[in-house]
Amino acid sequence: MATVTANPPRLGLPGLLKNATVRKLLLLAVAAAVLVPLADARWSSGSWPAALTVDLSGPLARTSDWIIDNRDSHPLFLYFFGHVSNVVVIAVRAVYLTLLAVGWAGVTALGALVAWRVAGVRLALGTAVAFLACGLLGMWVPTMQTLALMVVAVLASIVVGALLGLAAGLSDRMDRALRPVLDTMQVLPAFAYLLPVVLVFGIGVPAAVLATVVYAAPPMARLTSLGLRGADKEVLEAVESLGATARQRLLTARIPLARRELLLGVNQTIMMALSMAVIAAVIGAGGLGDRVYQALASVDVGAALAAGIPIVLLAVVLDRVTGAAGEKLGAEPEAHSGRGWLYALAGVVAVAAAGRLAGRLDWPDAWVVGIAEPVNRAVDWMTAHLYSGVPVVGGTADWAGHFTTWVLDPVRDGLQALPWWAVLLVVAALAWVIGTWRTALTAVLAMAAIGALGVWKPSLDTLSQVLAAVAVTLVAGFAVGIAAARSDRLERALRPVLDVFQTMPQFVYLIPVVALFGVGRAPAVAAAIVYALPAVVRITTQGLRQVDPAALEASGSLGATSWQQLRQVQLPLARPALLLAVNQGLVLVLAVVVIGGLVGGGALGYDVVFGLAQGDLATGLVAGAAIVCLGLMLDRVTQPTERRARKGA
């Protein structure tokens, strides 16, 4: 009996047209065939046409001058912004003076006892060591300044975020109105928040606190809304059946059921507030961030590290304590827990009183351990021995130079050499293929707004740094994430490292790269890679581990090797998580590349820093608006919509 071999069906044009991606690209090609010749005939130059540029320097300069001239006389400033500024200054000063009055021993005891009641003895000892380390490094007073600003900013962020989240959680209309605003705010780099508040409040603590509130409130709002909307419907129906009013249902059912989300929102708000409070040193926040900023400006790595270590310790302690409080929710309350808190408070009062009676409120100068000089000597040794001339591998300066010459320069020159309409077409294609026509339109309009602002080339320079950093981040992050997903031992070893790296504020990452690579675009990219890598690794590992075990068992029973299972089963099924890793990598990289303007990154980051430092708000605001548009565009071209996910590839 002859064996008949069936030929595979050929995929003709009708079959291709059934593919959504092919249809989108064909429609885009038709539109390009019509519009590109018209654009090229009207604006033959490859760079963004001057005729399509809007000069905002004049209006912004006039607006800035009007605000500065009327700060002391206009009713809006006298009776609203002035009062807000005064309240912020009074609140921060009150908290700061209270911390100083309690003394270093009292503050250390308070932190340790709170950690003990929330998370146990181990975290209490770690908290005490962290505070003592701040004093030993000679950073006690700057730490208290940062902590005072943090207390006020976090409380304000929690109140504002909780009120917005409450409104969104109880009203569908408010939820629809707030969602795009919160989405946009969460992808904006921290630097973008500085200039608008400086324009209104000037350089100083009020601007720093309010910028921190604007940056840190969205996570609280989003998680509050999520918790209220995710409350168990059966419980709510049971409460309603008992005749409870809407207010009673909110207070007795919805809010208690959303406790975990609320505390997670508090945790995220604290971490984002700390990150922003450090960055806000650029606009006069003072504290630890100011010490880092001043040290980086003079390339004093030792002084920067001495201030950077307390920032990291503060971030880790705050993250661990609030995280432990969240895990403790829902557990059985301990017997005599109220009495335990009373004893803890009495202990803090006793320690603070003993410190005051002994005249030891301030950290003793004799107990300060100076690390700036040894660190700077180590940096000098690295400069002499590791920067260049290392056999075989070369030095860190050689690596930075090669990366700039072989990667950053070609990518930047290639982007800037592309015709402006080609850039818009590429953005439209990427956003439409992965999303809908609305996301594509948003991305194209954001990119066109950059050109209209007159910062096309600096924006492409920043984009080139982002793309180079993201490429390295994704290659390294996917490799480590895949390895961690396939090895429990590696995943356990990486977990504490990733936890620490994800709690460190963005500013701190600039210190080691300046020590290793000096200043320039390559160090800014290196800092962005290190900052974004933990998130990519974690999302990749989690996505691969959540693949249905039944699919892996089925492929294994068919004789698939481990590599085939990864390539043909795990990676395709984990595609949403991998796309999320790409999206988060882009957003995080952009945030640090912009801050890299402080260490010679140039482009938009430099314009923002220049505008802040020189009081040239027109230059800074235009660059800040371009950063916003760039972040919005990058988010849209890497974020698949729900509609796209339902349709499939």
C-alpha cells in the first residue's frame, strides 16, 4: 500500500491578510506611501522641520518672570501657595526639631522598638545597627533632615493618595478619569516633577516636599482603588443585607478587607518618597541627598559614598518594616499586644530622657569614622591601575570608551540621521503591532510633540542611551532570570540581592559608576543598567515559574529536552511577563539615564540640570516636557493592551 504524503498548505495572500499584524502593517504602508512623498516634498531635510517647531522659550520666560514678580503680591500666592509653603516648612521643621530633641539614642531606640513590635528581634537589631551606622559615618544630622522631610511627605502622600483611591474605588466615573492620569504619572521620570513645583514655590524645602508628594501619591491611590474594588462581594452583600448604610459598609467591610492593599500602598509610597526626597536635593531638599549631590558635583566619591550608605540603610529598614507589617496583617493578635506597645513607648521615653540628662543628644564627634579619605585613595588607586592599561581585559575607562565609540555613538548617529518621518513611522508600527490604533496615535503624537518643542536631536540622544541600556539589561536580565527560574538554589541566593537593589534610590547608583568609569554617557548608561536589571530578572523568573506545570509535563512526556521545553513551551507561555519586563526595563532605564545628566550623560538630562542650576526654567521645562513625552512614547510601544492580548499574536 502506497504511502501518501500530504503537502503542507501554502499560505497565500488571503491567509496572510487574516493575520492582524500583517493587516496593520499593510495599512500603515499604504498611509506611508501617500504621506511620506508629501512630507518629503514639503520638508526635504531629514531633521525635524523648523516650520513645525513651536518656540516656547519666550512665553515660558514671560510666565516665569510673572510668577517671580508676583510671588509676594498676587492673592493666589499670598492666600494659597504661600500658606501651603508655610505649612510645609513648619511641619518639616517641627519634625526635625523633635528628632533632634529626642536625641540619637532616643531615635535609635524608637526605630528598633517599632521594628521589634512589628517584625521581631532580628529586624530590630538591624534597624538599630542602621541608625548607629548613620551616626558613625558622620551623617546623623543629614539623616534626621531627610527623615523629617520623609515623614511629612509620606503622610501627605498617603492622605492624598488614599482620598483619590477612595474616590476611584467608589465611583466608576472617577476611576475612568483617574486611570490614564495615574498610568502616565507612573511612567514619568522623577526629574520631570521638579521643574513645575520650582516654578511655583522656588528652590527650597516646600518645592522638595510637594514634588515628593506628587511623585509618591499615585501608588497609594492605585492600590487603594484596587483594594476597594477587589473586596469580597459576598461579604459586602452580607453586610448590606443587615441594613448597613453605604458609610457603614465602607468603614466596617470594604476598608478592613482592603488592609493588605492599603499597607502595600504605604510601603510603595514610602520607597518612592525616599527616592524622590533624595533626588529633590537638586532643588534644595537638603539632607543626605544634598551631600551626595554636592559630592558628585566635585567628583568626591568618598564623600558621596559616606552619604549614600545611610540612604541605602534607611531604604532597606523602611522597606523591611513596612513589608513585615503587611505580612503580619490577618494573623492572630498576640496576647497583651497593647501592653507590649506601652512598654516599648516607655522604654523609648526612658532612653531619650537618659540621653538628655547626660547631655548626649547630638552624636559625639569622637565617634565618627571618616571613610571619605580611604575611599578616595582607593579610587585614586583604581584610576592609576584599573582605568586603563590592564593586560588582556583593558581598564574600566577603556570599557567605557569602547562602549561609547562602538555602541552609543553609532546608535545616536543612526537615530539622528533618520528622516523625522521615518522615526514617526517606526514608532507607529511598533505601537500599533503590539497595541491598538489609539496607543499608536498616542505614541506618534508624543514623539511629534518632542519635535515641536525644538529638542528633537537631544531627545534622540537620550533615546539612544535608553535603547543601548535596555538592550544590555534585557540580555543580562533574561539570561539571569531564566537561570534563576530553572534553579531553586540560584533563585534563593539572588532574592536578598534583588531585594536590596530594588530598594535603593536611583541617586545612589551614580556613586559606584562614577568611581569605576568617571563621568560621561557610558557611566550614566551603566547606572541605568544596574538599576533596571533587578526588576527584569524578577519579572522574568516569576513569569517562567508561573507557566502551567501540566504543559511542561506534556512536553516532557513527548520527549522534549530541557532546552526545547524552554524555547517551545515556557517562553511562549510567559510572553506577557516578558513583555512586562521589557516595559519596566524601559521605564526604569529612562529614569536613571535622565538623572545621568548629573554625571555627564548630556542630552535632556543635562538641559534639566542646567535649567535648575542656572534658573533657566524655559530650557528646563522644555526638556522636562520632552522627557514626559519620551516616557509616554516608550511606555506605549512596549505595553500590550487587553484587546491585543485577547486576540493573540
